[in-house]
Amino acid sequence: MIVTIDREFGSGGRELGRRLAEALGIAYYDKEILEEIAKKSSYCLEYIESVSESKPMSLLPIHYGQTLSFGIDLTMQQNMDILAMQNTTIRDLASRSSCVIMGRASGYLLRDMDPFRIFVYADDDFKVKRFRKYGDENESDRSILKKLSEVDKRRRKYHEFVTGLKWGTPINYDLMVNTSSADLKALATAIAEYIRSVFKKNQG
């Protein structure tokens, strides 16, 4: 049972993913993917995270625990190496056991394993309130929306770079979830029941 989740920044998709994994009793992978890469490479975790959901051409030079400058060709190669390691790690983790995997075009990368693909989105008001809850309470709505948009733009470019498919388009997912007025715990329980029924039907 492989479940992949793409989400708008601020939609609560990460929390929903954790709760869904808990409800299904399966593994959950998000930053754990990046930690695996850091263990197997010379790249620092902070830079791996910046590469993780970004289109390579927009990336800054790599860091090996300190700031170093490289030519654009070498930088591109290093960024592509990280993305290749990420893809390999995602497939390795998915092959070990049932799991929920967050973002990183995992639904496409694992398409031969028939994952259940979810896209999580929310209204702007909800995303602003959620962002403010974990950040600066005094930051303006306009400033927050700009930050949300910038993250989503990077995710969209990365997804389309890897897959050739449009990020967030319903036809590319099995379930679209609007979290704007939802209790995430209850929602995760409901989705878990639905996913169980889908996998049971497919196996039958």
C-alpha cells in the first residue's frame, strides 16, 4: 500500500499525511528521505532540502558544510546527482513496506507500483491562518500569501520538470482534498477507510 501526497504550502498536507500514516498503521516519509541522502553523500542536509523540490536550473551552488562556488555546469551536475539519489531513495523506501510519501513527484516516480495519489489544497484564508499559527503572528496577509505562492511555484516547477505533468491537476491524482474547513484527524480517518477499500478492491 503506497500513498503519495502532493500539497499546497500551508494546506496542512504534511499533518494530514502523518495522521493518515498513523491511521493506516504504515510508515511515513518526508524529511526522512533527505536524511537518508545525507547519510550516503557528502552534501549537507540544508542544501539537500533546498534541492529536494526545486527545478535544478534555479538552484544555488552546492555546500559541503561550507560555502563554495562552482561553475554552472558542475553545479547543475551536483543538483542532478541529489535528485537522482532522492529518486532512488524514494523507490527503496517504498519497496520496503507500505508507506505514505510526501511530495517530490513520488506519485509519478512510483507509478509502476500503483500508488494512491492525493493532492491537498486549501483556501487562502485557511493557509494564511495556518502559516501565522507557526510563524510571525504580526506578518501581513499579503506577505504570507507571497511566501506561500513562492513555495508552491517551486514545487510546481519541480513536479513539471520531473514528470512533464501539471502539478495539482485533478486527472493526475486519485483524490483531491480541500482541508479549509476540515478536522484533519477526522479527515485522515475517513481517507484511511476509503484507501483501505480501494486497495482491497484492487487486490480482489
